[in-house]
Amino acid sequence: MYVGRLCLVGVSKRGTLVAAYLLSSKTYFERDISIQGATAKVIPRKATAKLYPPELFYDCIEIINLGQRSTIVVGNGSHTDSVEKMISCQSNMGSLSQTSLRP
């Protein structure tokens, strides 16, 4: 069975926040996920980077420090970075949700 990609966010039985990203591919299977600081990145396995287009490698989870609180972004493409930048630039989460929900 092929499940593709999954972006999961939830709460554990202990009440802590959980975020996960599952990478599954029949075509581009020579990729791994690397944790680098507060970011999880989809990266090529050794000696395969030149075989695949660069859009297949991206940040999939980012933890953003907002001073008194943190937030997390989970995505399956380069848009994860765009969302992180937008959140980082806006300190008022109310105006962020209004901006995000516009059609």
C-alpha cells in the first residue's frame, strides 16, 4: 500500500503536543529526514542529490520561537518555509489567522 505523505499534529496521552511527518515515495525513495536544530529536513541520501529535482528536498517541520510561546509548522514542500516566515513576521496571531483564512 502506498500512503504518500502525511502531516500529523495532535496531543499525546500525556497532554504534550506531537507533530510528525511521514515520507513515502515509490518514485523518489532515495531520501531521508534529518533533524537540524529546530527543523526537520527532507534530504537526499548520499550520492543521489543530482539524480532528483531540487524541489524534492525541503523543510517539513519547523519550530518557531515567538518569545513567550512557540508554534510548529508541518508541511510537505517548500511552502513550509514561506509559512514560517509569515508567522515569524507577525507577532499578533489574531491577524495571522485572519490573513491565512482569506480566500
